[in-house]
Amino acid sequence: MTDAKDMWQSRHYIVLKLYLIITGIWPYHKPRVRYVRFAFWFAFGFTILIPQSLFLLILPTTLDDIFECMPSICVSILCSFKIAIVMLNSDKVKMCFNIMEKDWLSLKTDTERAILQRHAKYGYYTSLFFTVMMHTTVGLFILKPIMYTLINDATLNITTKSTIPSASKLPFHVEYGQHFNQYLYLIALHCYGGIGGHCVASIVADSLYYTLIQHACGMFSVIGHMLENIGKNNDINFDLNPDKIDDDNYNKTLNCLRRHLHIIQFAEFIEIIYTKIYLVSANINMIAGSLVGIQVLMNINKTAKDIVAPLTVYIAQLLHLFLHFWQAQFLLDYSVLPYESICRANWYYTSKRCQKLLLLIMNRTMKPCKITAGKIMILSIESFAAVVKASVSYLTIFRSLQQ
């Protein structure tokens, strides 16, 4: 890639760029254009929360109704919060993009480019998988009321008045007041628009996260590759105190140190953007996952059309949560890669000034880069297991309340 334009036109970033442009989060557009696009998607995703909440507050509801309503309310809150936080941190997103552009332009060898391209491709495929998963989940979720209406309409005589409740034609419980039946199609449009807003918001926030994490991991790999080759061309007869200008190992190590500090700053930007998101996400996913699990248990003895929607949402929610922690585990592992690379290098064939720089890098890698949930919990595979365990505990409690 010879310039920043080539980078963003690459297939590894083109899908992310498209969704960022659609939602107004792409930082290189004019603010007015961005705010209008963002307001459109945020309005659809957030305003649906009002009729969802009114259903619980105004209408008489049973415990089963609460278990059915709460997962969709949690999704509305979470998706709206995620895209709002990303938009509020658009300056940090722009800084991250600028760093990515500089990193691509700083690569000097084909091996370095191949390493970073491999990680960019991995981030792309992860984002693509998540995008397909979200669209499939949304499709199956909205298919339930449509199929329910079509099947019941087919069993009724054409001259017979339909007995299907209007609310059953909607993907979740909502309350719009006395004129509910009169404006059913507009209400359905609002509901489906809200689902679309949630889908797009989640894709934008999470695809951006996967892309940024994989770029950081790729740069740590590039730095590790450079450090591993330090002292490779020297032997036991090397000069212990060469001039700075002639000390190639020192200059390479100094370049690695600068890149290392640079990418650490990049990882800190990711942490700033997502720490609040994952504090809310981890807690809401524990509760929502338990409630969706209750829905699955409630419908397990019913027909397939009754269980397919909650089961799909439950599996998608679990995969969604796993991807968050899995990518954070990548960052934890790759951020200590420079330390391991120095240990494998021929550092003993380098000058004293070079060895001091290597010690500085090793000292910094003793504190790995991490993504946290509100500075409280470090995201990793181990903490994912703890969250799932807590979610199952909540499910047991909610199930006992239902019985």
C-alpha cells in the first residue's frame, strides 16, 4: 500500500468503511453529514425502547411477559449505548485510523507487509462472520411473526374475520396506546426499523473493535519479527562499542522501541473507546442471556416456530460475548510477543547501547496491553468463563422464580 487511500480501498477494510459511512461514524466526512446519518440510525434503535418500556409500565403483565420483554429491552439499551459511545469517541477513532495509516506506510519489507496483511485479513473475516451472524439472527427473529401470520391466515376461511391478535404480528411486545390496531403497519415499520438499527449499531461497534485489535496484534507481530532478527548477522568477533551511525542493530532496535511505544498508545485508545461499552455489555449480556435462556426453556415443548427465535438469539448472544473476550485475549497474548522475540534473538551479539534498549522494551512488555470492562475486569477467555458461569446462575434463579 503506497498511501492511505490504498489502505481504505483494500477489501480488508472496505466493509467496515461502508458501515461507518452509513452510520455517520466515518471520521473523515463533514460533521453535518455525519450527524444526520448518525441521528437516523440512533433514532430507530433508541426510540423503540419507549413503546417496549410502556408495555411493562402500563399494561398488566405476568412474570412470563417480563421474561419475554426484558431481552429485547436489554438489546435496545445495549446497541444504542454502544453506537453512542463510539460516536462520542470519534476523535479517538480518527486517531486510531491515522495510526493505522502511518503503520502501513512505515512497513519496509514484504515480510512485514505479509504479517500485517495476515492480521488484517483475520480481522476482516471475523467482522464478516459477525456481520453474517447478525443479519441471520435478525432475519430469523423477524421471520417468526411473519410466518405466524401467514400460517394462521392460510388456515382461516377468506370470509372469516381473522382472530390473530395484532400484537402477534410484531417481533416483540410494544405499547402504542389506543390507536394500536389503526396504525399497525406504521408500528410494524417502527419495530422492524428498530431491529435494523440495533443490527447495524452492533455491527459497526464490534467490527471496528475486531479491526483495531487485529491491527494492534499485527504490529506487535511485526515488531517481534524485527527484534528476533537483531544480532542475526553478527558472530563472536562483533564490535562491542561501535559508533552509533555504524551500529545497525542499535538503529533497528531504536526503530522497534518507537514502534512499540506507538502501538501501545494505539492499544490505549482502544481501551478508552471500549472500556465503558464492555462494562455495560458484560452485565447486560449476563442478564439478557439468562432471560433468553428462560424463553428457550419456556418454549422447549412447543412447536419449532416458537423456539427457533429465542434459541437463535441465545446462541448469537453467546457467540457475540465470546468474540469480545476472544479478541481481547489476542491482544493480551500478542502484546508480550516482543519479550519472547528478544529472548530468541542473538542479543548477546549486540552492543551495550543496543542491549539497554532491548531491556527497555522487555521491561515495558512485563505489563501487557489489555481491554477491560470499566477498569474492573480484564477481558480474557478466563473472564469469559466467569461471565458465562454467572449467567447460568442467574438463569437458575430466574427459573426458580418462574416456577
